[in-house]
Amino acid sequence: MRIGIIQQSNTEDRTANIARLEQNIRACAADGAELIILQELHNGLYFCQTENPEVFEQAETIPGPSTLSFGKLAKELKVVLVLSLFEKRTAGLYHNTAVVIEKDGTIAGKYRKMHIPDDPAYYEKFYFTPGDLGFAPIQTSVGKLGVMVCWDQWYPEAARLMAMTGAEILIYPTAIGWESTDTEDEKLRQMIAWQIAQRAHAIANGIHVVACNRTGYEADPSGVTKGIQFWGNSFVAGPQGEILSQATNDIEENLLVDIDLSRTETVRRMWPFFRDRRVDAFSEITKRWRED
């Protein structure tokens, strides 16, 4: 299967952002991509740098305008799309939601971000309610997709549960970057840790992992910080953690990557981690912390 990953730099002009997304989706489809992944909150700026009630006006229902327009495009191009939207579930209840659009333009399923950060420049708890759909893969014509969102990518338990429920590939739409006051050494450590964590999910579960990050600089509207430089580096890792393809950190790119989902069977026969798991000894994993 050929995967397309769109790493984009966004502006305040949402109409222009969406037009460029459509152009890039068409380019990926023209190059043979069957599954195309978009970055986290791809229609606009990453608005969570501040807590601003007016931003809730950007939220939309699912189904709604984006699922309709991208659904028409998916149907026209005969591709599966992974979207990332600011979902308005009802008045006062909002989620950070990934939506998978099938080749016929219908909604194959959705995933609501489970882990919600609350750090300087990433004030997501102000906007998003934690997801309530669990870690359930979405069945599509190209396979069973284990879609999660950004901060979820640090949690091995989430990746494991997706894999245990039959996910054939893990997909993470992402918006992560550097705060400008960090040292260059610290910036490098953060980016390497981000990649290693996800490559470890690929190894531990014997499946491919896709991370689609945004790139470009976005200012902090409040001026409290110096904004975020999104670090790009979108990548695909194979079932042994090997990097199959990786974007650069500072330019917009469409990655096209051919993957073979049957490699999961080969790798799991060689590294039978699921066979050897001591499930009888793991009950305390659901506790917040273990006391001595």
C-alpha cells in the first residue's frame, strides 16, 4: 500500500490552508497514494498557545463542513483520508477528533484524543474534553487503522491496546515543536525522544507507525512565549522500528511511502512479544502509581 503524508505550514487564512491541503491530497493521489494522512488540526493555526473563548467558534460538528468537503474529495480520488478536526459535540462540549473518510466519501469512523496536555503553549485542556471512544481501530478498505492524536503518541499502553484490538498500522496526526528559549541541545533531545517513543511502539507491537507533524513557525498571540517552531520530521517506521521515510524539519513536504502490511506476521513470528507477555502479572498497570 502506498501512503501519502502531508506536512504543511499553516496561516490564519483557513480557506487558503484548506485549498493547499486539497492540492496536496490531489498530488499524493496522482502519485498512487491509497491512504493519505493530514496533520493535527490541519485547517488552521494551532490555537492552543492561548486560552481564548472566541476560538470555540472554529469548532464544527461531525458530520459537518470538513467531513462533507473532504468526503467529496476522497470519493472523487478514491482514497482513504485521515482528518484531524476541532469537534463540537454539543454546546460546551468539544473534542480533538480524528476522522477517517472511506474511498466512497463516507465516514469510516472517528477517534477522540484521549490524552490531553496542559503545558506552556499547549493549553489543550481549556478546549478539549478527553476522548470517550477508547482505543478502537477503524476498519477501512485499506486495512484496520489505529488512529490516535499527538500527545497519545507518548503512551505505550495506548499503542498496545490498539494493536491488541487488531490495528494493522498506528497513525498519529501531530502538532509538536520547539519553544524558542530552549537550547539547541534540548531541542534535539526532545525531537529524538519523540521519534524513539513511536519507533518503540512499532517494535513492541510489530506494526508500522506513521507520524504526520506540521512544520513552520506560529507566533504566540499573547506574547507570553516566543511561539512554536513546529519541527516537522514526519516519518514512517516499519515493524522493527526502521525508518522507511522521513521529512525534514523546516519545509512543507508530501511523503509517499510504500509499506507491506504482511511484514507484521513475519516480524511477530521472529519476535513473539505477544506470545510472551505475562498478562497474569500486569493487573496493577491500571493504577496511577504503585506503592512499595
